[in-house]
Amino acid sequence: MLHAMLFALALALAVPATAGPAWEAPLDIATGRGEKGPWRQNGSRYDYVDDASVAFTHDGALVLAWVDQKSRDVWLRRLAPGGRFGAPVNVSRSPATFSWLPRIAADPSRRGRLCLLWQEIIFSGGSHGGDILFACSSDSGTAISRPLNLSNSAGGDGKGRRDRRTWSNGSLDLAIGADGGIFAAWTEYHGALWLSRSIDGGASFSQPRRIAGDDERPARAPSLALGPGGSVHLAWTVGEDPQAAIRVARSLDAGASFGAPLLVGGGAGAADAPRLAAGADGSLHLVYAQGGAVRHTRAAPGAGFGPVRTLSSQGAAYPMLAGDGRGTLVAAWESMDASGRPQALGFAVSRNNGEHFSAPRTVPGSAAPPGGSNGSQQGLLGAKLAVSRDGRIALVNSSLVPGQRSRVWLMRTR
């Protein structure tokens, strides 16, 4: 009897409790029609809402971005800690061109300051349209700066290519450091991975610098994580390779140069859609999709990546990763149906800096409506997950029922 009790106690100490967090009722952010006609560049007949993104601000408020395909613009809305919505604000203000798949980053050291990055479908003479645009706010999103075009190229920026016929839009990322430095990364259809930095709060950016990628091995799905002392971590995968590994490179001089990338996850089918997050102890966490599941690994300070573990059940893709900087990490992902369209969001939580994760669960209220699928309709390299400093989780989603309706909504824990 005593041995059985001791064994049960040891098991309880070794495997953390996996009771799930308490979720509030889903909250609609925007609704619209369900019209998605054939692609006719910026003359397409689109009328639906999509491309949801979320972030927590310095004061614990939520900021939510999405795309209204009818107006062709990125919109932003603030949800105060007390639950009061602010008025929607037009971020991109470019009704002649589609704006897609925004990212939001809140300044960790300056109250009220947040920035957005998105893909603007500008055709500049290349084979594919796309530029990378940026805007900032100093008052939590009430007023937005005039957008800056960071790429100004004909390369089809924001596209992450798998092969000549298939690619994902939204192949870009944005991060703000504790010193206020802003980093933007993106790829283009022909494969180059670009990085640009601002040291003046987003008023101007450096000339984009090519980090990797070419037309034969195109870079795809960049992810940024900023560490102490000006360190910058950049992950990506590559197309045109059925056994592609994730690349993770580190800069110790604020992005001026990068070391040779570490390779993670290659050789058992293409590893895709990497996401990075800095851990509470200076570690670096990586999630990615491979073989129909979401994988996680971490690197201790000054060391390489350790063993890879599987976080999800089968049918998971396009993972996301966020943490509170105090030991909580949340991984989320798209749960796909047999046709390859997302039907719900899955997640797993670690409260001990990635030592253990909870069993995978479905996010309550994340399921697609009957006859529809979840977004984004333009590509699934989105940023739907945020974690607050006190460990609260926020996820956003979008759905489309063709010819009927569309919706963008928020799911959050108490």
C-alpha cells in the first residue's frame, strides 16, 4: 500500500496537472458577407472579413486586427481590460489594393505603442504582386501613422513558396525589442528572405538586407524572436524540397550579421511554418509542423536544440507560439480536415518553460460553421495567438461560408 502511494506521488510530481484553462464565451469582432469571386487581381469581387490577428498591449488590453476584403483594408480595434471596445480604425487606408494578413507587435517597454506589418497586393511589374507595409501607433491604436512601404520591390513580397504552383501569403513577421528596436522579416515569391530594422520607433527603416533564399530553394515562413543583449533569432523553412529542415540563425549584433543556421526537423517530410519564442530563462523555443503534427524543441542559452517532442494529434498544421516571459508557453495550431482546410484551433500549454506541455485540446468555440472553413483564405501563415504577462491566452479566428457570411471572433481565457 505504501509503495503504491509513493508511486502515485512520484507520478504526480513528474507529470504536471493538465486541467485546461477556463475560457470565456467567444466574442465577435467583425462580420460580413461571404462573396469570394474568381481572382482578378485588385479587381476581384471579394466581400468578406478575414485574416484575424491579436496582441496584448503593455497595460493588458487586447488589440485585434483583421482584413475587410470589401474595403481592401486592414482594420484595428482595441478591447480595454474592462471589456469595452474602441471604435474600429482603418490602418492601411488603401482601397485600390488588397491588404492581407497583418501582424501586430506591442512595445514591451513603452505604454501605448504598437506596430503593424502586412502584405499589400501592389503590382509593380513582377510576376507576382506584393509589398510589405508598416504602420505604428503611440496611443494603443486610436491613431495610426501613415503606412511605410518597406520593400518597394517587384518580387512578390509576402509570398512563401512551396513550389512553382503553390505558396502561402502572409510570409512575414514583426518583433519589437526591449530597447524599442523594430525588426521586420519577409520572403518573396522568388525566394529571398529579407530583414529590415528601425532604430527610431518606426519613423524609418534600414535598407532591406538579404539573409537567405533563392529561386531554387525559396525561403518561406520567417519567424523572429528577440533575446537579451541585442540578440536576434530568425527561423524559416524552404520550398522545392520534400525533406526541408527548419533553419534557425542567430545574430549577436542586432541583426547586422547572422551566424550559420542550425537545421532542425529535416529528413522525415518537409518541416514547415516555424515559430519562435524566447523563454523565461533565456532559452529559445521552436514549434513547427511536420508529418501532420506539431513539434516542439528548445535550445538552452548558448546550446543547440534538444530533443523534439510532438504536441498535437494528427491533422495539425501551421502552429503558433507565444509566452508570458515568466514560464508560461502556449502552442496553438490549425486542425485540418481531410480536404486540407482548417476546421478548428488546437492548443497545448506549458507552465514550466516548456519542460512539459498539457495534452492537446480543441479551443472551445473555434470550430468552423457548417458548410464553411476557417481562415485565412489567402494563406495560413497567420498570427492568431497572444499571451499576456499574467498568462492569459487570447486567440482569434475567421471563417467563411461561401455565398452566405463571414466572421472574425475572439476566444480568451479568464
